[in-house]
Amino acid sequence: MTSPGNPSQTRALIIERLVGDSGETAQVIGVGRGMAERALPLLQKALAGELGAPVTVDLQTVEVGRVPDARSQAGEAFALGIVPSPASADAMTLVMDAQAVAVMVCALFGGDPDQPVSPIERDLSQIEADVATTVFQEVAMALNGSGKRSLELRLPVSKAISGNDARRRVLRDGAAVRIVYGVSTPSDSGTITVMIPQRVLLSTRGAVADKGEDDRTTQFDWRARFSEEVMRSTVRLEATMPLARLTLGELAGFQPGQIIEFEENAQINARLSARDKTLFVCEFGKLGQNYTVRVSHPHDAGQDFIDGLIPG
């Protein structure tokens, strides 16, 4: 990838590499659903033309997710396809489960649609991978769109992979919209999962407002872009109470079983911290059978430093 041309593009690239661009959940789902619904009749018609047999396509799910989750419900045997675009090497990730592959192969080679297909419980054969590639091509074309709203996918798609290659393929993490299509005959059904990174969806389908060409970025811009991902992270909280001030000589004289008294105001000076950083001053207490801390006020590091300079 060539170097970005200006500071705003550089910042966007850094953010994408770190967490992946993301937007407001309801808006992203709305844009994804609109795209999936518009593509549905095109996909149904295209598959009917390719297969020459009745296969029903329906939209099952549109939700937000993470790109690596594309394979989470596909089992051990599945086909995987990744379609690039000028904006991203993984603008679309497609996963077709073994049951969907079996349905398509049966329809393509004239199987009886009223009879159950044999489940695939092994790595896909060459012919089955080729059929999956054909289906991925039609799905990508239907979702690609045209004009300013086009995803600009680089078509035709590359050959689908399966087996260990598909299971071990590293998928770049990032927020995505997850679209699941069902393909079925009267007796069997399977699913095709499409993951489109939100960074791609937002830039091509207008899910965020154009910020113009102003390269100035305020703290609020950074907070808005990082907040959703950062707020999902978890931290371990620790509550501690000051015990006492002792000399090193007194500390060296401690013996097993010795009792140490808390300072008089220790209970109202508990400190709540995360990752070795004190956040709040709290009051220690008890509610029923559980011990508690009640937040009194934010921790003032400057005042704490000054207090530490004065002997107790």
C-alpha cells in the first residue's frame, strides 16, 4: 500500500490498523440491511440462472460483529473467500457452510430437490470449491453496487479455499457488518455469511458524514473514533485502604500472628484503582453480607503528592 497523501489520511490509516473504523450500531445495521435487501432479488435471479434449478435465497440476519467471527458458526468444513477493493485488501469476507455447498452442488448437477442431500463431513473437493467460488462471485456482484455507492470490489473473485487453508487463514480483526443469507431447497438449507468491515461500509455507503478536507483533528474527533472500541475493553478494579505509618525498624520486627491496627480515618480513605492508577477516593463499608466501597470523590494526584511530603 502506498503512503497516504495527507495528515488526515495518515491518521485514518493508523486508526484502521489499531481498531478498525466503526460507527453507531443502529445506523450501521440499517445501512447493511438496506444493501442486503437490495441485493437479494439480484442474487436470487443470478443463482437461478447459474444453477438452472429452484434454490430459495432469503435474508436471515444483519448485525454488527468482528471479521474473524465469519467462521464461528460454519463448522469444520466450509468454503472461504476474501474479495479486495482499492480501499482494503479484505473489503468482503465470505463463508459458505458445508450444507450450503451441498445444496448448491446438488442443484447444479440435477439432484432431486425433494430428497435430502448427503451432508459433507470432510474437506471440500475441487468441484465443491469451484461451486462455492461461483456462488461467491454472484454474492459479491449483487452486493457490490454501482456508482458512488459501489464497494468497488475487484472482480472476479479469487478461488475459494477450504480445509486447513481456510481454517488457518488469518483474518484481520475489526468491526464489521455481518450479513447472513440462507440458501435452501424443500428438503435442506445452508448459510452464506458475508462480513464487510465497517471502515469500508462507512466510506462507501454514506453511514458517516463527510468531514471535508480540514486536516485539523480535535480531541473530540479522536474520542469519537476510538470510544466504541475502547469502551469494550475490561479492566480489573482494586480497592485498598491505608494501614499505618511505621518505621523500617518496626516493620522488621513483625512476627506471625501480630495484629496491626488501621488508622483512625482509614475506612473513609479507601483508594479505587485500575492498572496501578488510582481513580477515586472511596469509603469502605458493608451491605448485607458483602463488603462495599462508596465513591467519595475523584483522586487528586497533585494533592496526594503534597500530602505525602508532610509527615503524618
